[in-house]
Amino acid sequence: MANKIFDITEFAKVARQAVAEGVVLLKNDAKVLPLKEGTRVAIFGRSQFNYYKSGTGSGGMVNTRYVVGVYEAIEQDGTLEINSNLRNTYEDWVKDNPFDAGAGWAAEPWFQKEMPVTKELALEAREDSDVAIVLIGRTAGEDQDNSNAKGSYLLTDDEQQMLENVTKAFEKTIVLLNVGNIIDMKWVDKYNPSAVAYIWQGGQEGGNGVLDVLKGAVSPSGRLTDTIAYNIEDYPSTNNFGDSKRNIQQEDIYVGYRYFETFAKDKVMYPFGYGLSYTSFDIFSNGFIVDDGQVKVSVTVTNIGDYKGKQVVQAYVSKPQGKLGKPALELVGFAKTKELKADESEIVDIVFTNYQMASFDDSGVTGHKNAYVLEEGTYVFYVGENIRNLTRIGTYNVGRTKVVEQLTEALAPQIDFTRIKPEACEDGFSISYEDVPKATVDATDIRKANIKAPIAKTDSDFKLVDVLDNNCTLDEFIGQLSEEELCAIVRGEGMSSPKVTPGCGGAFAGVTDSLVAKGIPTCCCTDGPSGIRMDSGKKAFAMPNGTLLACMWNLDLTEKLYNYEGLELRKNKIDVLLGPGMNLHRNPLNGRNFEYFSEDPFVTGKNAAAQLKGMHKMGVTGTIKHFAMNTQEAYRHTVEHVASERAIRELYLKGFEIAVKEAGATAVMTTYGSINGYYTSSSYDLVTRILRNEWGFEGIVMTDWWAKGGKAECGDSTDMAAIVRAQNDLYMVTQSAKDNTNKDNLVDALSDGSLDISELQTCAKNICQFVLHTPTFARFIERNNELDIDLANEAEDDETEFDNIIDCRIDESGSAHISTDLIETARNSSNTVSVSFKERGDYKLSMRVRSNATSDLAQIPLSIFRDKELVKMVTLTGADKDWQNVEVVFENCAMTFFMRLYFAQDGMEIDDITISLAKSKEEEFRLMFARMGEQ
């Protein structure tokens, strides 16, 4: 279709380009890559059968139309000759060793069993092949971290054997890592393959993007956004990672390269920002200008090699150690060139500010407590292609310490602990420790002192559109909401609420009839960082993962990619994507690193901002998450993160701050865990004092799904009062906001005075202000919704497919039983029942369901279709262990219809499935057809 608005083909082209630019080439001996046309390749590794498009859990479960893995891409392209005998050997083995999908929510094993590769098999494959390609795969996701074990961070024995035998048999071996985040790499030195590349998890176009790099259609320009050390023990966070109760971040601001470049350069195998190309570049400094607190660096980049390609230019600053102590280097800017031909040049400008160069003083040692300061001394600027290949371009002298921004104490720790601080020594810096400043103020007292006067109650009959039309103020509109409505509006509903797009994660705002009557529509949000997740089974585009996108270092391309994502959201009537995920890679073992971008907060913030800008152009937005410090998955609901105010501000909040200030973020999701004494959902310091008051955030804040509130030692998912007091506007999720099915304490808290009505009104204002700017509101008032109309008129790119058809014939008794043995309930199972009958009328499906999932937080949806129409969605949590009755009425059945049961996840048990006549309409149909005949 020539003028199609949402063109999935164009979307795929951009995603393919992103994958190619995100591939990080670490090794390319003797220029084994790129491969020439006609090269005979032997492909090893079972990941040729199960390419990981993303990690698992809410950040990966996209029902996509297709996934192109590396093998499929090579096979379909046809320019490389695949060793078919080796492929046949793998196919035979896989028949007896099928993919293990696990059982339950996010329970897929992080690796799959690998076929043993003997010396004989490798030598046999070498006889008919020029090059070996070895694929190694890993997934990861929610609820569990990686471990320093074989099959997780380390290679398995079978993978080691495969690499040993293949590299010995082949002169040229290429290893491709289909993983979400970095793994142990010592095997590179041990087996010395010719080429090694991180290809990450590339979404549905992953294999095609990798193919472009293998063939040389694209010269690799991806660069690492993490430091790869030799051993997991070398990361300073490892000793304080994964605890069930308290995670003390003693490494402080020295995370990733900030630690290694300051204290342990010899522990690094591949430095931050590293990556190879098929060509070479010269980076020449044109100098820099300091003007009004801003530094502008100019460089000329020239392609001095033989291939066309892009180069990433990185700018760093080395700060004076001063009284605070600083990392040896910090990234302050980066840029990526266009594709340069041989001998072609481009001038690149990088701009950064005093604020980026400043450090936070949480102790007052500089004389300016709770302030960002430029300590006196010499600031040295560098540019280059990675943190180990830099050119010094000049210095900037600060004569005396300057205050860049004076703030107040917030989120300070409440317990005693020590943190790392550099101490100068003969060959650099050694590690010393200092006491961390503790909290001296109570956020509760600050909150109480700042409670606003309640908005006066009114008896008006305003609609929300009246605020838009300036017929009333937002305060006047909020003033007419009853206490019951105020309690309801802060409760989001889901999963798979029937009030919004089927199968989506949550509904919010107009969640009751009375709220809708006041002109507040029901808005829709859903996962996530790897694409739109709809548990109804509806297809969506599977995106490259967060780490891959960050490794592009190409913000323009990221923004372009998310223009398409924004259009897809609009097409599916979704206002808010639950992403990007933007927590730091504090440690390589975090199971959710694949959703996130980097160990560096600047890279993180810039990438999140680019995604938001892309979506904002289409009138939708993303929810930046998880706010903040979600740096481990194990015990994420209970663990308290303990860190200094300096580390929190300079590292863990910095990316979020960039997304708010530069991209105008309007939706934030807090975490499950707690920071320095308070669950983030209830942290007044985090949500009100920092996010709203300091950064000027004016959007909505939501909890993670079924999160706890209150203090760290006594968190409770029903403590909604604590959540509202923090200005965390939405509790996500409850089954019914009106009926308070979560049994929260809002009414009791209003009654006993522990919650002021003005605090509920403030959250309601935040929600309504957000709603005013959503596509849902535009459709609701039928204004400025032309894009939605045009998208709705476009044909769908996929059609529902029926499979596993079960014959159900209803006899004279008026009912029929369906054996549960015929129903497949595994993840992504679709069961179609052909329902035939003699008597026309309304027919009722009755069944019992319960959860058998291992995790109480599992989300287990069942979609029930009549023909192609979604009639009902049933969503259980893992805690729903008791049998529940489900009834669905199919109205006006005049002839055979198809009922489809689609299970998006494992973990649902079903029983007693019956279809019966609920109401005969034989006479109605007879009369209707008679009238039609008369006409």
C-alpha cells in the first residue's frame, strides 16, 4: 500500500539497520570478516534453532508475526553456502532434545542444552566448509538473576568442548553471542577464535541485521556500553549483590569503568566504548570552546580505511580529585558520524555543560553540602573511540570551587556504612574508605509541613473537556469529585482489563462509570521495552533489546525506530508503553540487564530520551522505569537498596533526570523494592521532592504491578495511603477500582487522618492533567483524532489463525462437554473448538480455572474468542490457587461458530468445560428470516 501510515515493512527496515549498528565486533583476526559471496559456512550451536529475540518476562513476551534468526537469515539470503550435512546432524539431535520452555511465569531456562561437538564432527564439517560460525545463546528476565555458573554467566562444558574442537579444526572461526548482556569472556584467550561479536537480542529482525554485518553490507559500528572484566569477582558490586534483605552499595559512584579506570585497569579485558570496524578512522581535534557554563568540542573524523563505515566519537573529562574524590574519567558526550566512504571526512560537535562535569557533595566537605559543585583544579578533556584510546584535547581551570546547583538533603541513608574513596599512590589510586553521611532530616516531617489546603468541594457538572476549553480550571473540575471517586481514580485496573485494548497490562483514569460520566476516559498502558505485549495473542513488532540499541550510540536512529513504535501504539489504542527500562548495569549478573542500556547513566539517559522523543512525535509516551535502583531481580520485592545520596544522584537517578529534562517524560514507574528505608512507591523524597520539585516533572507516577508501599521493614501492598502521600498517583493493579478488590486502606486513612484529602486530590489532578494529552481523550471528545481514524481504516497486517480444531456438537440435551485432555494450555497455545448446534440462541461456556504457577506474581491470561472477536479475557495471578468459575455467553448464535482459547502464558489449569444453550431464540430467528423473505 503506497501511502500506508503504519508500514510494517518500513518498520522492519529501520529495526534491521538498528541491529546491524548495534553489533559489537570484539575480535577480527586476519580480517576473516566480512565473508565473501560463496563462502562455505558450517554453523554450530543449537541457537541456530532458537534465536533469542529478547529476554523473558514482561520485557520480552511480544506475540510477533515472525522471528528471523541468524541461520534463517543466511539461508534465505543465499549468498553464503551452508554445510547441509552439519545442519542435518543438528536437526536429528534437536528432535530428541527439544527446546525447554520451562513452566510458569518467566521460568524459561537461561540456556538450552547444547549438542556435543566431537573432534570427528568438527573435522568432518571442516572438509566441506571454509569458515565455522558458532552461535552461543542465553536468555534472562524477571524474578531471577544470572549466576556465576555454567549455563549462565559462564559457558557450559559442552559449549567449551564445541569451541575447543571447532577452533582446532577450522582456521577461521566466528563466534556470535546471542545474549542479552555481557558474559564471561576468558574463553576468547583460551580458544583464540578468529572473530568474536556480541549480536545481542535483535527482536524479529535480529538475524537479518547480523547477516548485513557478516556479509559486509554494513561495517560494524557498535561499541560496548559496559566494561568487560576478566572475572565476575573483579566487579566491585559483586560482593554486595543479590542479598535477600539489604544491598549495601559500598562501591558508591565507582560502577563499571568509573571503578576500573580509577583502580583496576589491569582487570579489564574489553574496555567501555570498545568495538571494531571493517575500516579505520582518524579523529582529529579542532579544539574546544568554554562559554557560559558550556563546553563545545569539535573534531574531524576521517575514514582512512577501505570500507565505508560509521564511527562513534566519545568525549570524557578527568576531574581534579579535590576533597570529594572522583573517577579517573567520566563520559560527558558522544556522537556518531554518518556513513563515511574511504577518505571522506565529517566535522562532529559535542556539547556538554558544567552540570555534567559537577560532582555532588553529600557531606559538606567542600563547604557546600547537598550541592553539585565544580571543585577547584584542572579539568582535562579527551576525545577518542573508546575509553582506552583517547587524545587529550585541552584543559579547563577552575580557580575556586563553584556551586552549580544547590539542592537539599533527600534520599540519604539511615544506617552506618562505608564507601570507596580514591587515595593517591605512586602509580595512580588505591582504594580507601570513608563513612557515608546519614540522613539528618525526616521526609515525613517535610511532607506534613507541605500538605496543601484541600481543593474546595463543588456541586458543578463540569466535564474534563471543560478544562481543555477553559470553561473551568482543573481545580474546579477536581473539586466536584467525591471521596469515592478520588479513591477509585488512583487505582489502576488489570491485567487484561475489558475496558481497554484486549490483553493489555493496565487501565487507568476513567475506571468507574461515574468517572467516565464526568468525561474522564479509560486510558491504556502495556508492556514494554521489547515491543507491545498484548496477551490476547494479537501480533506486534518485536524490538531489538535495550542493550543492543544503546550499543549503536546512534540516538537519531533510535528516535526513528520509536516513531514506528509510537505509530503501532496509536494503531492499537495504547496511550502508554511500559518502557523504556533504564536501570544501570550495576553488575553483569542482573537478570534484567537486557532491558536496560548501560553501566553509564549518561548513555542510559540519552537513549531513553531518544525513545521518548520518537514516541512523543506520535502523541503517545513511554513509562520510564524502574524508578529507581532496580539493579537485581532476586528478592526484588523485599531487598532494600542502601546507597549514599551522592551515588543515588550522580548515577542511579541521572538517567531518569535526563529523560525528564531533555525529553519531557510524562510517565514514571517506581520499583518493587526500597531505597534507604522506604519503598520507592512511597518515597516522598524520591517522587515528590526530587522528581517533581527539583526536576519539574508534571506527569503521572505509577507503581509496578502489585507493588508494596510503606517503610522498608513493613511494606504492604494494601498501604495505598503511603503511596498516595508520596504522589505516586496510580496503584497498578487491582481487579476493580470501584469495589476496591485490593482492599487498600484509603478510606480508613482518610477517616483516621493519616491521609489528607488534598493528597488524593493532587494525585487525581496529576492523572487528569495527563489524560488531557492522550490519544484516548482525543478520541473520546472526537477532536484531533484524524490519525487514529486513518490508522483504524488501515488493514491489519495479520489474520487470526485457527489450529487444533476440536469438534463440539450440542445435541438435544442442549449441552456438550469438552475434555480437558484436548486443550493445550502451554504458553502461546491456541485451541479452536468448532461449536455446532441445532437450536439457535445464546450459548454459554462454563469452565473452572486456577493457577498452578510457582510464582505468586505470575500473570496468566486466557483469551476467549468467538470467531475473530475477542469476547472475554481471564487473567489469574500465580496466587490464585483456588478454583474459580468462568462463564461466557455467546449471543445470537445462528450457525456454527468457532470458539478459540488462547493461553499467552503457562500456569493455568482448567476443568469442567461445558457449552450449553442459555436462551433459545429459535422463534426470534424464524420471525426475523420470515420478515426478510417478505421484503
